[in-house]
Amino acid sequence: MGRYFNVLTFVLLTVVLILILALIVIWKRQISIYQRQQKEIQMYKMYVKPLEEFIKDLRARQHEFDNHINALLNMHITIDTYDELVKAQSAYMRSLVARKESRYFPLLRISNKVIAGFIYSKLISINEDVHVDLMVGSNEIFTNVPEQDIVEVIGTLIDNAVEASKKGSNHIKIFITSKEEKLIFVIKNQHERIPISELSHFFERGYSTKSESGNRGLGLYNAKSIVNHWNGEIYVENETLDNENYLTFRVEM
């Protein structure tokens, strides 16, 4: 009888222990879901809402764009020759494109508003002396990588390019698209040519050059770790564009 009681007690304790462990697993899972939802809400507030405000501002200024269209359409009234008309219209268009807010227009095409909003938040903080070219290849951004990881990676690369622009270079080119269910992000900034022997160390933990801070090395190391975790690729190279050297970072994940 005593032996039977001991076995029964053991079984009951085992069942209770299993139930407790199951409850702990469920509780941790719920906590993880809650934390993820909180991050999503935070990211929405930080990145999507500013972009929505920008869109609202554009809609509110629709009459201003209408005025520009009318100005272009009616130039022929005061300009006699075709060549002069084309020249005047081209100059007018260039002045519109050169306006600061025009650099953000390609972001409105991106379906993922968190990524678009994050890039927007970065661009509006860049000094006006820095010229930024932004190109969007695909409206739909397909990737299995969580948005918070994408934000950390491209945020590091944008910060590095902006930091380099403070040292004399003033041109940054950004390209974002999606191919075969992967995000492709490319950023180029004017920079003196860096030897391949140095480029090969850029993603090492804490690596820095004489002209760069150690924070860059740590940031690139973290970015590389995230990309590797999702079986992606990230690399850096020198690239010559318009007889100027650019430091080019490319990410696929």
C-alpha cells in the first residue's frame, strides 16, 4: 500500500510539474508576443506617424502643386521660341526637384511604411549641405527579416554615411528594392579610396581606422551579425562614379 502511495504521489508531482512548466512556457510566449506588439507600436509611433504627417502636408499643399503645373503649362504665352520654352521649363523643373521635400517622394511608393518612415526620419535629420539621391526600385518590399532588425542594419549604414559626410564629402546615394523575397539596400557616400586590406576588416568587432571612430566598427559588427543570422549578405567596396570615389555598402537579407 505504501509503495502504491509513493508511486501515485510521484505521478501526481510529475503531472503538477509538467503543468507548471507548460504554464511557464505559455507565460513566456505571451510575454514575447506582448513585447513584440509593444515594439511594433513603438516603431509605428516613431517612424510611420511622421511619414503620415508628411503625406498630410503634401495633400494640404495640393493647390501649390497645381500652381506649378499651371506655370509650366502657360510659359508658352510669354516665351516666343521652342528652344527658349524648353530651357525655361527645364530650369523651372530643376528648381522644383532641388527643393528639400522632393527627396522624400520616392518613399511614398514603398509598401512597408515602417521601413519608409524610418528612412524618412533619417533623411530629415541630415544636414542640408549633404546632397542625397534616393531611388526606389520596387514598391513591394518582401523579406522574412523582422522590421526591427532591418531598421538596425540600414540605420547603422545611413549613420556611417552621414558621419563620413561631415568630413568633407557631401553626396550620398541610397537605393532600396526587393528581389526574390529579399530586401536589397545599397548606400554609397563620397569617400577617399580605402585599401582592400582595410575594407576586409570593416565588419570585425571594434575595428576602426585612424580617421574613423571605434563606434563604427561596433555598429558594422552588429549589422553583420544580424545579416548573418538571417542568412543574408553584406559587403563593402570602393566604387568610382563620375570620377569620384564612393564607399559602397550593399545588404541583401
